[in-house]
Amino acid sequence: MGYRILEPADIAAYLHERGHWPDPADIQVREVSDGNMNRVFLARSADGTRSLAVKQALPWVRVAGPSWPMSPERADAEARAYEQVAKVAPDKIPAIHGYDPENYALVMEDMSDLEVLRTLLNEGASYGPHTSARIGEFVAQLTFATSDFGMASADRKALLAASVSPELCKITEDVVLSEPYIEHEHNHWHEDLTDLAAEFRADTTLRTEVADLRHTFMTSAQALLHGDLHTGSVMVGEREGTPVVRVFDPEFSFVGPIGYDLGLYWANVLVSEERARALGTLSDHGDQLALSWTAFEAEFRRLWPTRVDTFFDDAYLDRFLRRIWTESVGYAGTEIIRRIIGFAHLTDLTTLPDPVEASRRALLIGRELIVRREELTNPNAIRALTEGF
């Protein structure tokens, strides 16, 4: 039949036709699309005992419409990423029940009993002891398994060939690692941040360091990444008394520098901290960067003895992890800056009664993370930096 854009009225028949639901008359459907890119539908039985989610990639950016075309093939990248994660960390992603490559649609576990991490944080909740540690473990498990350390050479080459995503990578190269530092129509900011936006565009030291991170992003094919790992792509909650953390929306997945995923998460952690500081609701915000890094490092070291190529010894592992740390710090800075003076802003700041002071602090922290990333060698150094503004 070819690609068709699904509407709520289509979902019951669609799930039945694809073998996911025995009786199409027993389906209640509602659209819950919330992100920038895709449409999401929830299907539930009349008695509430059965439910599924359907996510479809549109041929454009959902929030912009047809004026910003975007290949729906990004859903292929998301499906590939879920397939890889399911092999090593199935407890950290939604269960995937099927992928329809013709319509670029995923059928997956209904996670409506969980909450988006960013939403909870914006409402004043704490992270709790498990969330950031599990994010660190998730990054370690996915990246080790898909790196040259955890995957045979032939399999790695096949993964590289399958995971090339030039359109989505170009978006990151532009929106995150270029546009905020030049005059560009995508950029916007609060009028009281105009001076800092201009300073950053004129800051040759900053621009050179961002160029270095951009080149690493473009050329360092270390492992398969989520590609858009932030507090809006994490759902948390409890099931039967057990904490649950689920990472979703890996549609920007590609093979790149491991530090990029960690950096994106850290940027969101640090911005959430500035929100809490502005509202006087700081709780465990300051612990999260350390918790995620400690868990990432511990899990990567735990997996190290299973490496495929034993030429890389423990001394090299120490060097490799130092490099990941440094690049993560830099990418955290670029993500903070683009989320305030670039294209897509964070509700952490935009929903504050007065977002200016917290935004200025975050921008200045972002700059320091980029230009001083070689000096900021551990989580305590980051903590001292954020408390020093």
C-alpha cells in the first residue's frame, strides 16, 4: 500500500491487521503526541486490561508541519537502536512489539503509567537514588556492546554501514554545534540575554573549542548512541514497588562519540539544577552528574574483561575513560547553550516566573564547561564550578 499517515481512526484496524490486537472493536484510541517530531497514539481495551502505544514518524517535523520536511526514515534508526539495546539492557527501554518499516511505525509498550523525568523535575520532584545511575549504566551497556571493544570487527562494520544517518547528524551538527554561535534564523532567546548571545557569537576562543567538539562529533565513530538523551526522553516511576527507568525516543541514534550521550544528559541535569536553585527547591540535583558518571565508569570497567580485542589493556582503558569524561563535559556545555540561545528551548527555564537569572547562570556555566573541559577533571570540579557562579 505504501506509506500512509495514520490517524486516530486508523489505529484499531492497523493493530488488528498487523496481528497485535484480536478484536478491533475492543480498542479505545487517543493521541498523546507531545514531542517535536512524531505522532504517538495509545490504544487500550474497553476494560483497561490491555494497552499498546503506536509511534509514527512523519515526513516533516511535527511542530513545524510540512514547511520543515524530514525523512520518516529516522524511525529505522530508532528501531535499530531498540534492537541493539534489547540485547544488553532490555530493562531500560520500552518493550517493542513490532516495527512497520513501510509506514515507519513502532508498536510498543504503553508507558502511560510512568512520568517523563523532566515533567517531574519541573514540578519539584527529586531524582531519587536510581535514575541517574541507571542512565549511566544504560550508556555504558549500549556503547560498550557496540564499540570495537564489545563487538567483532565484521559486525561493527555492518553496524556502521546500517547506522549512517546523514540527515539527523546534520541537524545536530547545525542546531547544537554551529547555529548558536552565528547569526541564524533558528536562534531565539529572551531579550534580556541579547548581550550574552552576542558575546558568545564574538567569542573566538569559545567558537574554536566548539569547532573541535563538532569535528569530533563528525569523525569519532566510537559506538552506537541514543543521540538525543535528555530528561524528556526518560520515563520513571514504580511498578509493583520497584523503581522503573525507561529510556525512549532514540530516533537520532547513530555511531558517534560516547561522550555525546553523557553530555546531553548532564546538560539537562545542570539546567534542572538552575531551575531548582531559582525556585529554592534544590534537593538531590547536585548529586546527579556524579551518580551517572560513577555508574557509567563502573559498568564500563565491569564489561572490560569481555572485550573482543585484548590488545587494549587496562592502562588504555584509563586513558579512554578520561577522554570520554572530557568530551562529555564539553558536549554538556554545547547542549546548555543551544537550549537557551539556539532553536529548541527547555521548559525547565522557560516556565520560570523570571527565567533570566537562571538562564544567564546556565549560559556562563555552559561556556566554562566547553573552554575549561580539560581542567574540569571530575564531578567535584563541576560542582565547584556551578556553585561558584
